[in-house]
Amino acid sequence: MKIPSTKAEGSGVSSAPLPLPGPDPRPESESDPVCPGPVPDPRPESDPVPGPDSVPGADPRRWLILAVASTAQFLAVLDLIAVNIAFPAIGADFRSASTAGLSWVLNAYTIVLAALLVPAGRLADETGRRRSFLLGMALFGLASVGCGAAPDLGWLIAARVVQGVAAAVVVPTSLSLALPAFAPREQATAVGVWTAVSAVAASSGPVVGGLLAALDWRWIFLINAPVVLGAVVAGLRLLPRAEPVGADQAAEPVRAEKAGTEPVRTPAVRRLDPLGTLLVLVATGSLTTACVQAPEWGYAAPATLAFLGVGVVAGALCAAHVRRHPDPVVDPALFRTRGFTTAALGLLSYFLAYSAILLAATWMFSGVWGYSTRRAGLAVAPWPLTVLVVSALSGRIVRALGERRGAVLGAVAFTAAPLWWLVAAGPSDDGSHYAAGFLPGLVLAGIGAGLYQPVMFAAAGLLPARRLSVGSGVLMMSRQGGTALGVAALVVVTGGARQPGLGELRAGWVFAAVAAAVAALAGAVFRTADDKAARRH
């Protein structure tokens, strides 16, 4: 179906219709690659020849749109990681707070973000992604100011809840706004940049958090405000104005005004699914709470088992509900797209390994080797730097190898990182142990992240255009769920020690390698039309 053209704000010039990714009605042998490969030029022969920077089917402002979207992703991930470093400083300000109470400064954000990703993505698809993104960014900025000005712990936790709500809106919406602006052959590179920003935010979180906490922990939140303001102003000018995608795609033709013209379409009224939304919230919120709090409550504690039970029951009820509802919050049809389902499972396994590796590296530097917080953060830096370099090349690599081979190569490199540490990391560091025993593993992890994540997150483009945000939300929920489960599993594997020794960390590296190998298996069965195209060339 033809997507109506949009008009850039302030430009007065209508942009060309942008093809949105979705199911290809042609036979598989004739379909174009999802990301790499040549794209036929749809323009008539009389159209002028494009300039060297022009790409058929792409928005000329696409890189600026991606920059705005990536800013939201960076802030959402950074605030998830950097706050860990500020716990001692926050506790010093709120002396009456217990350790359990302080933990909710992080946990409230994590749980709310994971629980709301899918419902927020569905809402953005129905009401308009641009509107949802801008409102979410504004709310994130206000909540950040609220965190920085918090007079007590209760206020801070409440503001973190609002931050989590806002992050749940902007994270899936950012990818669904940026992806359609790129031609199919550029999407792997675009998602590579987007995921690189996420990886850099996660890996640099300890460094940024440590530097800002050394001044005042409140700066971790207050520094968000000018960045959010700049992103909102840029978004107002750059992000395409469009009708809600859900209504547009659901429209039914009613008549043609003139012969040879497009039929006039009337948006179809879609039903809300409050019960399904509630079940998704309860299931994801309960399961995330159990994973996050289990190390403190105890893995066999009644509270942990109760939250697990509620999450499992709510999940089962939700699965039964969405099969009966005419327009459920999560359409089961999403998972009939094999590539999308494989990507969701692959990302879950990948982030099990990712979060375990990141936490184990922090423990290795700060505990076993006795690094300061600042030095430990700098020691992790080669990981995100490698991600940046590899992500910039990921589009070319995926075009050459195909998505499946690119994903497998990335997952194998990621699996090799903890195996390298298992063999080469020593109990002390005189400089050489880091250079020879740990640095190669960080580079391998960066290579793996730079290749695997772009392919799997780009699987949102396999869905119909009207499901881009909710599909992105599902993939993000895989990320959040894997991250929470990975940390909880690492604590179990290392025996629950507050500061594990080298022996316990080696057990954690074995766990991370197994999880990464499962992600490699998911990559091996992930297959779209671009793999055939790569083999033909």
C-alpha cells in the first residue's frame, strides 16, 4: 500500500514517500534483502539523476533523525548504569535510608522500564510515534530534574519511576522513528550506529557515573536536562510529521475520487486492550522484580517465589488472552515471522551473557585487581570503543556475508571473550596481565556486540509498518529481561559473594560463554532474503 508523503516542518517542501519495512508479498526468491543488497530505483526514468550522497527510498535528513533517536537511547541506558556508581554518595546524603531502600533507586527504574516497553510501543503505533517520542523526552527531562532536586529518598524513588515510564516510551519509539528513514540497504548500518550508542552508554556508565558522582551525585540526573532540551528542539524540526501508523495501515478504501487516482481511505477504529496491557504489566513487572530482588531477598525466599508465581500465572493468562482478543496489545502474528521470533530469543540469550560479562569485568577490576572506580571504568573503555569502530563497518560486513553469517560471526566473537579470560586472566595485575590477559577479550566482546546487535534489532523491520514500535518494544523487553536475568544468574553462579574472587568469576565466565553460544545458535537459524542475495554474489 502507498504510504502518504509527509511534510518536513518549516521546510515547505513535501518529502518523497518513504517505503516502510514490512512483509514482502513477492515470492521469497524474488524479494529484496531486508538490510543489505541493491535496491531498485522506483523513480520514473525522467527523474533527475541523484547526487553522490542520495540514496533511493531514503530521507535526506536520515542521519540527523538517527542522531536525535540515538540521544534518547543513550540517556535511557546511561541512567540505568551510571546510578550504580552513585549509591555510596546517595547513601551519604540520605543517612537514614537502608540498603534495601537505596536499591530501589535503581530497581524502580529497571522494573518500570521493562514492564512498560511493549504497552508503550503499542501506544506509539496507535497515537503517533513523533508525538510519543517528544512527550516521552520532555517527561524524561522533567523527571531527571526531579531526581536531581530530590529532598529525600522517597521523592528520588518516585522521580525514578517517572523516568522509567518516560524511557519506556522513547526507547522503542526511537528505533521505529529512525528505521523507516533509511533505505533497506542502509538499515544494517543505521541499526549498527543505534546499538553502538547503546553499548557505549552501557560500557561508559561507570566512568561517567564516577566522574559526576565525584562532583555531586545529583549531576548524574541534572546533566540530562540540557541534552533533552536540545533533542526536543531538534526533534520538532527534524522528525517527520505523520498520521498514526496504526490508523493509516488499518484504513480501508471506500471510494476513488477520480479515475486513476488513489482511493480515499477512512481510518479503521481499533479496539483497545486494557486487560492485555494489565497482564503484560503484571507479568513483566513481577518477573523482573523477582530477578532484580532475588539476590537481596534470597532465591528461595517467599517474596521471590511469590513474585515468580504471579509473573508466570499472569504470563500464561496473557498468552491465552492475546489469542482470543480481536486486536491484542501484543499480536501473536508478530511471532509468526520466524526471523523476528528468532531475534527476540537471540537477544535474550545475548544480553544474559552481556550483563554477566560487564558485571564480572567490573568485579575483576575493582575486587580481584583492586582498581579504583575511575580506573576500572577506563579499563572497560576498549569494549565500547571497539563497538563504535565495528558498528560503523557492520553494514558493509552484513551486506557481504548476509545477516545470518554476520550474526553468527558476532556471537562467536562474543563467546570467545569470556573463554579468553577463563584461560588467560590472572589473580593479579602488573600491567601485563591486563594487556595480554583481559584486553583481547574486551576487543572480542566489542566485535561481537558491533556485529550481533544490529542484525537482531533490525529484525523489527521484518514486521508490518504499523507494528514497528510494538515490535521494537518486544525486542527491547528481551534486552531488559536478559540483562536482569544475567545479573541474577551471575550472582547465583558466583555463590552470592558480595565481591567474588577469581575462582567464582571463572564460573561466571563459563555461564556467559554458554549463554553467548545459545545466541550464536539463534543467529545460525536466523534467515532472511539477504542471505540468499549474499550467496548469489
